[in-house]
Amino acid sequence: MARVLARKAVEPRAWLLWVHGLGVAPLVFFGIGFWRGMYWINPLQVAIQRSGDAAVLLLLASLACTPLSWVRGWAWFVRWRRPLGLYAFAYALAHVVLYAGVDYAWNWGWLGAEFREKPYLWFGAAAFLILSILAVTSLRRIQRRLGWRWKVLHRLVYASALLVLVHLVLVVKGDALRLRGDVWKPWLVGAGVGVLLGGRLLRMAWKSMKRRL
Amino acid sequence: MRFKYPLPRSSEITPEALFRSRRRFLQGALSLSAGIALAACLPGTQNPAPDDVTSLTPQATGSADERGDALTPFDAVTHYNNYYEFSADKQAVARLARDFQVRPWVVEIGGLVHKPHTIGIEDLLRAFSLEERIYRLRCVEGWSMVIPWLGFPLHRLLERAEPMGSARFVRFVALYDPEQMPGQKNPLFPWPYTEGLRLDEALHDLTILAVGLYGQMLLPQNGAPLRLVVPWKYGFKSIKAIVRIELTEEQPATLWSTVAPQEYGFYANVNPEVPHPRWSQATERRIGENERRPTLPFNGYAEQVASLYQGMDLSVYY
Ligand code: HEM
């Protein structure tokens, strides 16, 4: 135990760099690609797609922190959860603003028509709503005020991940369930969410079993 | 100027005016290449690679379509290509397709015709006089361009082959060559790319086989050496790198409607009234413009083609 605590104390300096490195990496990659002229013809389409990708990846990274913290000596991983989750929210916010604000120029008539007819947007919007609530309630003050409820509320992050998965299944070109078309992304994200959520559920089951024995 | 592949003498295949404008442009080619070398230093503007010489001399006779919409710049037309045989990344296709071999190239015309035959691309270029057609291209993804194609109406080729009375559809098959087209190694698509038209659509004068754009031969990324252009349908109907044209009695299967039938229909007429599960079909983004614009029924060609679909429920036959 003492060793674990000692490591925990050593980690913080390095971790800030890593967390923020991970967080801004997608933006840096996009910036380099943009500067090299890889997206100039239809930059908005690429920006909407890449911001969505970054949001999902960081959301998965944030979800991975809890299982990683179970490893002996890695308890400090729990502290990555919040910043990575906030980065995920930031990219999701950019994704939504690029779509509704830039592509559709806040044209509510057009946006309304799109939302009425396209289920993929319902799932994306629900996921975004959850992420927004989690982002706001991640402020330390609110966190303390919510107490045990905070923990329950923030389990919604898994619901958000599942909603994003459906958003992604519906948004790719092809039929993800029949494995036809350009469908590797939802399978990748599905595998990630599956492992991370499955891992937590398994551990919960294992613990409650041990308690009963 | 050097083309990558032999061409019949331009005077043989090109209308006189176009030919002359191209000559005039040749003289400007040198100064133009200097300009491009300069522009290459600027960030944000992807320029044709130095060996991409053919792209130094784009020239169209017209500068806008019949509605007054300006041509999409040559660089955008040749560097933003939905061509899954090479890549799903539209701006990567030009690079990946650079060494694509377009000679020798033989096209087979068969199926329900009295005169099935094969024809080499050079003979094809000699057999039909080329004309410039400035068409809007509307991609199902919700973006669009205006492109000055060089080609000839498909009906000229079909009439030569003499379709039988029983022929009702035309099936098009693209090249299958995974060595040259790395995207075809993706097993999740039923390669080769196939497309189809109803015979009356195929015989419509707006339907052309294109061999060039902007007054020069097609570059590989645009579907060289021979592609279909059906301006009132979503872009995916306009199959590229055609090797076989076949008349059939049954409606042929097409690649995208096989991949996701609920999204991509056989007809795929541009129609703002029929929604797609992902992209808006009510509005579109013209490449180079900031604001979305409303999409027109039949991509603005309703007057010429709407009668083909009289009595059909277009939300069923999408
Ligand atoms: C109101 C909320 C949302 C809206 C309106 C929205 C809109 C869109 C649109 C229009 C696309 C398709 C872009 C295209 O293919 O042209 C897309 C794709 C995508 N979205 Fe969203 N989205 C929302 C929420 C989210 C959230 C919360 C996430 C992730 C945390 C997300 C992740 C993605 C991903 C990964 C893609 C696929 C990008 C690709 O093709 O690589 N979206 N979204």
C-alpha cells in the first residue's frame, strides 16, 4: 500500500502533460492536415467528421481510466477521467456547432426539417445532452454538493457512449450490421464500449459474489 | 503539354472552337506552370504534383452552366473525388490514382444487342465527335459542383450496337483490378462497381459518356478513360472506369443499392422531397460557397427528364 501511495504522489507532474497531449492531439493533427492542404476543398465536411471522431475517441479514453486504475500502482488513472471527459465534451461541442452553426448557419427551419426526419441526429443529440450535463456537474463545487448522487449521475456516461455508438452505426456509409460498406468505425467503437462496459459489469458481479461468499 | 497516354489528333475529335481555345491555352501553359510553382509555396493550397503535367492546361469553352452557376475550379474537380476503388478519403484519390493505367483499354458492349462488340478507347474517341457539356454534379453527401465535361451522348454508342426489343435496362461494369485500385481489397464491398439505368434514361440525350473535362482528357481520379455522367441523378450513378456495357431485361443490381438498399435506390434521382437517412437532400453545399443552397428537383433538369417518371411514386422508386 505504501508503494502505491508513493507512486501516486510521483505521478501528477507527468500526467498533466499526457492528458493535455492526448486532448489536443486531434486538433493538432487536423491543423497539420489543414495546413498541408489536405482538406481545402470541403473543409467543413472533414471538420465535422474529425471532431466527431475525436469526441468518441476521448470519450473511450475517459471510460478506460477506471479499469486502468484497478491495476496495482495505477490508481492515479482515476484523475484522468475528468479532463479526458471534458476534452471529449469540447470536441462534441465543436462537432455540434460546426454542424448547426457553420454548416446550417443556425437556420432553424432547415435544422428542424433535418431533425424531424433523421434518427441518427436524435441519438447524437441525446448523447450530447448527457455529455453537457456531465460537463457542467463536473465542477468541483457541484460535485461536492451532489455527494453520492454525483457518482450515480456520472454512470450516465455509459449511456452516452452507447447512444454515440448508435449515432455512428447510422451515420456510416453502408450497413454496419450486415458488414457491408465503410463500416469499420462503429465496429471499432462498439468493441471499445463493449470491453469497457463489460469489464465494469463483470467486476461488479465478481465483487458482489465475493461479498456474498 | 504531354498527355499521359496517346490521343488521336485533337482536330479529329474536338470541335473546332474548342480546339482553337486549347491551342491558345497551350501558349499560356509555360507562364501558368511558373504561377503554379509559386502558389505551391502557399499553405492551404494543394497543387498538382510536378509530374501531374496534364493538369497545367485546363480550359473549358464555357464559364457557367445554363443557370449562370460558375464552373467549379479545375483543381477542386480533380482533387475531390468520391472514388472508393482508391480511397474513402476524397482528397487522397488523386495521389493514389496517379499511376493508374488507362491504356490499353477495351470496352465491351454486349447483352441484348444485335451487334455485340468490343472497342478500344482510341477507336471510341475516333468514332464519336466530342462535345462540351456543362453539368451540375450533385453528390448524395450533400455537396455539388459544376463541371465542363467532354464526351458524347451514350445513345450514339447504344444505337450502334442495336438494342433488341427485349432490352429494358443498361448495366455498366467498372474495372476490377485490386493491384491498381487498392480500395478494391476492402472485402466489405461487392466489387467491381456496377451501375444501371433504365433504357429510356440511358437513351436520353443528357446522358453522356465522358472522356474528358475542362477541355482535356480525364485524369484517372475522375474516372479515366471512360465514365458515365447522368446529371439529374446523384453522383454515385455516374460510374467511372467503365469496361463493360450490357443491355438486360431485368433491372441490374448496383453496388451501392446492394450495400445499403434502404439508402441508395436504383433510380437515385436528385430529389429534395425524398430524404436520405444521413445527408440533407433538401439543401446542398456548392463547393467553394459558404452558404447551403436549396437542392433542385432532378438537379435542375426537371424540364428535360421529369416526363420519364410520369406516374411513378418517386418516394418508392428513390
Ligand atoms: C446534436 C448532436 C450531434 C449532431 C447534430 C451530430 C451531427 C453529425 C453529423 C452531421 C455527422 C455526419 C458527418 C458526415 O458524414 O458528413 C456526424 C458524424 C459523427 N458524429 Fe455526430 N452529431 C452529434 C453528436 C455527436 C456526439 C455527442 C458524438 C461523440 C461523442 C458524435 C460523434 C460522431 C462521429 C464519430 C461521427 C462520424 C464521423 C466520421 O464519419 O468519421 N456526434 N455527426
